[in-house]
Amino acid sequence: MRHDSRDLAGHILPTSATMVGVCMTVVSIIQLLHLGDFATLVDRFLAIDSLLFLLSAVLSYLSLRRRPAEALEAHADLAFMTGLTVMAVCSVLLAFSLV
């Protein structure tokens, strides 16, 4: 059974937009806490990560608007999964920098 290509993009768009906000919130909190050089590196990665989520949101939006949508949706999915991976790595690095 093949799913409509708009199904995945419809989920990626709001989630990736939310993740941009999450990344920027964590960057702001790190800046307020003055956690040192290592945390500055993590917040730079999170700032780049927010751009990955923004790219994912834009690509998923375009895939909802254009036909054929499969290629755009695949790129949106890749950007989203890469962003999640970077965020998970940053979370672990930040957790160990606080110890």
C-alpha cells in the first residue's frame, strides 16, 4: 500500500518548525548560563541544527505545493533526520559538559 506523498511532508513541516524553536531556546539558555568553551561549541552546532530543521520545513512545504513531490519530500526527510541526529549528539555532549 502506497501512502500519499503529502502524509510525510504534512508531519515534517510542523515538527521541524517546532524543532527550530527548540534549538534556538536551548542556544539562548546555554548563552545565559555561561557554561564555558565546550558549551559554546555545542550551541554553535545547535544553531547549525536549527538551519537543518529550517531547510527541512521549507522542503516539506514545497513538497506540499509542487508536483512531483517525492524528491522534495525525500530531501526534507533526510534533513529532518540529520537534524534529529545532530540534536541527540548535542544533548549528550551538553549533558557530559555539565557533569
